[in-house]
Amino acid sequence: MTFLFRRIENWRRNRILKRETISDAIWLKILKQLKSLQGLTKEETTRLRQFVILFLHDKTIFGAHDLEITEEMSVTIAVQACILILELDVAHYDGWEEIIVYPGKFILDYDYADEFGVVHHAHKIASGEAWLAGPVILSWQDAAGVDAKYGDNVVIHEFAHKLDMRHQGANGFPILHANMSTQVWHDIFSKAYAGFCARVNRGQKTTIDPYASKSPAEFFAVFSEVFFEAPLVVKHDFPKIYEQLVLFYRQNPAERLGRVSA
Ligand SMILES: [Zn+2]
């Protein structure tokens, strides 16, 4: 980003932050409720709130099937999207605008071409979906965390796909920072993915949702969910992946948990 562009962008953001706000009651309620937000410092919480305001300014959230989107719903979705980029920037979600929210799980019915150009038909029940340069689709029931299994978070999952997609589509290989090594990332993730798939194929139990074995993209998205929701599981069972995710997200959620229990 050039110096001039950054100045204009900062000016734009300050103007939005002066005009737009989130009601205190809703903010505090959500902050208390969501597991992935526990242990944030005051400074982090302030920045998160600013990111949520900017995010909600830039994105449009639609309710499908006559679902009415309240402020509480918008903020619940936005805050979970923004926890991923708390140490990155809201600009990581540039290039697309819409979030579509269904009351519950929804049916996806579409044709798509695979890497060999072969067209397939998909028909599945989903709780979330992220389209390349297109919308994020969510089930409100799942986004609100109702009945979520330990470590699951559909909003974090879909927005991790969005971060991944910034680099050659969804392939589990997002744009890494200058202090990271693409070779190290590739080696650690490929090895862990192969080991994980082997376990799933043998029918062995896994501490992380076996859905992660579906593809490297799903592996990254599912591990991102657990990294924020149940960080000790990743840290304990996949320490090298944990290290890479700490470098990528520039956050250490396991350390934050320590702050909560201290
Ligand atoms: Zn996914």
C-alpha cells in the first residue's frame, strides 16, 4: 500500500469510526458469550470493535427466507470474522461484499468444474459456504453457536477460507508474512494432512473434526476454527501446526486462555 493510499484509507476509516457505532449493551453481551473472544486485552478489544464497525460498513448482510437481521446478529457474525484478522487488517476481506444468512442449514445445489475441467453437480446440506470473490453464506443457527460441538465455529471456518482464497483460490496455502517460510509451511501442513487423512481412513478417532481430511483447504479452515475455539487441542496434538498458525494469525489464543484462568 502506498503512503498516499494509506493516508486516504486512514482518513476514510476515521470518518466511519466517528459516525458509526455498536450499542454497548450488545457489544458487551457478545464479548462475554463467545469463547474465541475470551482473554483479550483492553487494547485488543478496542481494536476489535473498530474492525467490526469498519467490517459492517463495508459488507452487506442479507437475511434469506425472510430472516430479519438484527444488530446483535450482524455484530455476532462480524466479530467472529474479525477475530481472525485482529493482528492483520480488515483489508484482508476486501474484494467481495455480501454475507447471506439463512435461518438454519441450507441446501447447496450447483454445478462446478474441477481442476481437470470436468463438471460435477453438487447437492448438499451446509451450515456455511464461502465463494471465491463472492459471498459468504451462513446458517444463523450455526453462526450463533447453538448446538456447536467443542471446537466448531462455522463463521471462523468460512472466513478462514476467505483468507486462504486471497492466494490462488482455496488450497490451504494463504499469503504468508515476510517472517514465514513457504517451504516450512508446505512441509508441516502436507505431513500433518497426510497423517490426519491416514488416521481418518483407518477409522481411528481424531481430536479434530475428520472433515479436515476432505482437502488441504478444509484442513486449514478446520484447524483455524479449533485454533481459536479450543487452542490447547491444536497446541498439544499438532504443535508445529500451532506454531505456523501463531505466525500466520499473529495471535496466541492458548496464551489468552491462560489470562482468563489466571
Ligand atoms: Zn470449508
